[in-house]
Amino acid sequence: MSSFNPKHRDTPASQITIALYRIAQAIDYIFRERGKTMRLSPTQIQSLFFLKYARPGVRTIGGLANRLGVAYATSSGVADALEGKQLIKRAPLPEDQRVVTLGLTPKGEHDIETLNDVLDEIELAVAALSETEQIIFMRATQAIVRRLQRAGYVSVYEMCWGCQFFQKDAHPNDPREPHHCTFVDAPLSEPNTYLECPDFVPAES
Ligand code: SF4
């Protein structure tokens, strides 16, 4: 069984597998081309997106290592390079000075705004499918990702809405942090519920 061998692409599963591989190649190509114009590597672009959209508690060297699927020393090197380009800055966590957090500088915020449309070509290709095809494709790809996640090949970061640890309006008298996360046992502001979190577990439907 090898989807790379054209002779073996005689089943829907093998044809879909090679199509997913080509989509991954296309994304890699788009990231490299956009990176060239901004003097950023694909890993550096992914890191900037992580620092823009991950929940604040995981914006650390360790959190970045998990997100990129690399060793701590490697993510530290990525952070050094981005700091050298003045796109991010290190700062101690106010509640625990031993923890060093990573944050975007105004220049980093500007670059990520420029990069926000980097996946538009892929989305346009998907949007060209009929609505029925999109729903079937969405369910199918979600099932594939769940299986790859269980096998440890990919980490899924999602926002609070739909997470089994999310308690909406748990603190009705606190307009700044009205919601609650039972995983970290902490209140949540409305904006923080729209950030990506590695501890997301889908609520039972
Ligand atoms: S564990 Fe769930 S509720 Fe808690 S911050 Fe992460 S996504 Fe939000």
C-alpha cells in the first residue's frame, strides 16, 4: 500500500490520501513564498500566528515547542530569531516571575495582520465546492484529524466555545470575566474565549 505509487492509486482512500498530501504541499509552498517577501521562515510565520491566537497562559517557550512539535531548545532558537527581528518580546509573567512569556511587538502585530490572508487560496478552493460537498468534506476531514490526534501526530487547538471545560456566564456579577474554565479553574474574559487552547476537549453533543 503506497499512495506515492501511481499504480496503487486505485481506491478512493489512496486518491484522497495523495490529494491531502498535495494540499499540504500547496500550503507549505504558500507559506514559503509569503515568507520570502517578509523575510520569515514558515516556522517563524506559524510561531507568530501562535502568539497572536493562543490563549495567554500557553504563550511560552514550552507552549511554542508543543505547538510546533519541536524540542524546547529549538523553540527557544525560534524565539531568539523572532526577538532579533523585533517581532516578539520576552517578559516575566506578573503572577510568577520565573515563567517567561512571549508576546508580539507592534511590528509583530503588523506582520501578522499582513499574513492573516495566507490561507485564503485554500479557503477559496474549498468554497468553490457545493454546500453539500463542503459539509461532507468538513465531517470527513474532522474525523481524519481526530484519528491523527489520538495517534499523537497532530495537536488540535480550539477556542472555548464547544469545550467540555467551558462554563458560560458562570460569574454573572463580573462583567470583565463572566465565564469560567474548569480545566485551569479560572475565570475567563469574553475575548479570551475566542483564543486557541491546547487543552480543548469537545463537549459531548
Ligand atoms: S480548557 Fe477549554 S474552556 Fe479551558 S481555556 Fe481551554 S478551551 Fe477554554
